[in-house]
Amino acid sequence: MLSMASEPQIATPDAIRRIQRVQAVTIVWMSVEAAGSLFAAWRARSPALLAFGGDSAIELFSAVVVWWRFRAGAAQGDAERRSAHIAGALLFALAAYVIVASVASLLSYSEPKPTLLGIAILVAAVVVMPWLAKEKRRLSRATCSAALRADAAQSALCAYLSLIALTGLGINSIWHVKLADPIAALAILPLIVWEGREAMRGKACGCC
């Protein structure tokens, strides 16, 4: 087991440019996703969309943190460690948020309304987020960046949550089972906590 004292691998200028491009795409998309899903959640009174929108907002913050880390300079170990700690803390914040939103949904007596905007955003997230997560994982292995690895985990979790929200809204709409999506959301908490712990330890890839 390696300690947080391990320095990140020096990234090439080309890798840094690719990371900055991926993070810029993430920032633009997450801004649209967070605003749209939170607006749709407010209009439809949907706990699932509210949880998804909260995740999107946290992911946006994380993407900005990682973008800043690579703007700060690829060889700066202190910047990498600070970014990894912040990204890990955001994962723990996401875990707490999912718990609160899921419990609120379990205790809710109001049935969410159908929302075409929310469904469209969730479908788009199912397509976009796995691609972003794959690119970030590949670049995190190339640079051994714990911060980028944590951000990749959040992109993957966003994709999972979009599927969960779609499934939950679908089951609720067809069979009126309101417990479906909060139970599914709680089921992914161990993954969120594990990724947050790995980020706080600064573990970027198996070779580091």
C-alpha cells in the first residue's frame, strides 16, 4: 500500500491538453444537466430527479477542481494532493446527499409528476456520462492522477444514477411503486464511499 507522499506521474503536454478538453466538456454538460434536472425536479416534485440534480451539481464542482489542478501545472504534487482530497470529500458529500434524498423519498407521500424534460436529460446522461468516465479513467492511468480518477468515478456514478432515476420513474409511472428508486439509490452507496476513500488516500491507479 502506497502513501499519500507518492508523487503523481509527470503528464505530457498532450495528455494535459486532452484532460483540459475533457474537463471543459464535462463543465459545460454538467452545467446544463444540473440546471435542467433541478428545474425539472422542482416542476415535477421528483425526489429521484432532485438526487440526480444534486449529484450533477457536485460533479460540476469536482470537474472545475480537476480542471484547476491541471491548469495549475502537471508537476505540482501539492496541487494533485489538494485536488484528490477535495474530489474525495465531494464523493463523501454525494454519499450523504443520496442518503438524505433517498430517505426523504421513502418518507414522501406525494407522487412525482411525469416530466419530459427530466426524462430527456436522464437519457442524454446515460449516453454522455459513460463516455466521459471512460476518457477520464484512461487519462488518469496515463498520468496517475488521483484527482482525475475520483472525478471519473463521479462521472460513472452520475451515469448509474441516471439509469436508477429512469428506472425508478418508469416503475413508479407504470406500477406506482414509489419505493423503487430510493432503494436502488441506496444500493450504490458502498461504491460511492469506497471511491471516496480511495481518492482521499490518493490512489490513482494500480501502478502508483
